[in-house]
Amino acid sequence: SPGGLTFDNFRVIQPARKKQPLSVGAVTSSQPGVEVSVSNIDLQRVLKISMSNRFSYNKSWVSAEAIRDSGLLQHEQGHFDINEIYTRKTFQQLRQIKFSNNFQAEIARVMTIMNQELSKVQQIYERQTLHGLLHANQAKWNENIQANLAALPPYEGKFIVQTLPPEDDAPKASDLRYQ
């Protein structure tokens, strides 16, 4: 949602559990996504990379007891925003690489490192905020998250575009002659 997450984004509602409350009231599933394409333009192979912060509507859920808890929604927004921070950081890392013909492995290496960092930060966020229940810690995290978002340039509508080296078996422009 343009204004942030709403409870409508959570398409899965966990039923209320009698005598067995859930340990958490919601789960936000999102991950950095990368789209890669290679086009042949003027006898050159051109790599194009774009990024997105993907929210999974069907893997994210909220408990029936918590569906109107604005504090919980704010906490889940924090998870999504942390993911946005790491999507932006991943885009910046990818922009610094001069890709080879092994670009798939080069992209995968960056994604693996950044996803590991993201996972650690998400765990620290949960532990330090106690799933959003420690309001003072949640407020500190909210400020930190917003500061990080403000410091990182957005990637929406931007692409990484590079010309790849020629493949060994690909014809070179000098090899092509009109007969």
C-alpha cells in the first residue's frame, strides 16, 4: 500500500485459539526480489537488473485476536521497512559490480550475503522489541528504520544496465560480412 501496510494486506487470518494464545500476533513475509534479463542489442549482450521489495500476501498472516492492534501493524511495518532497507542496499551493491558472463553467480553471491544480513537484523528487531511489546524499544527502532530509509536512495524505476563481455562462441561484429 502506498501509505504502508494495512490489515487488508494480510490475506491469511489465523483463527482464535482458546486456552492457547499465539506467541506472535502476525507474520510479515517479504523479501528482496531481483529481476534479470539479457538482451541482444546491436550485436552486444546487455544485462538489465531491477529490484523490488516483495510482500507475500499469502505467507503473511495476522491472528484474529490482533487484527485491530495498530501497534502490531506498526511493528509489522517495521519488518517490511527493514526489508526495504536491505533491498536498497542490495541494489547499491549490485550497482558497484562490473559483471562478467558469470553474472548469475555474481548476483547470487550478493543476494546471499545481503539476505543473511537481513535475516540477522530481523531477528535482532524481534528480540529487542519483543514482537513490538516493548514500546520504548519499538519507538527507537522506528526512528532508526526511518533514518536508514531516508539515507538510502530508492531504486524504484531504476535499472542496472551493463554491456556484457562477448561470449566465446558468439559471433563478433568483425566476423559478420554481407555476401
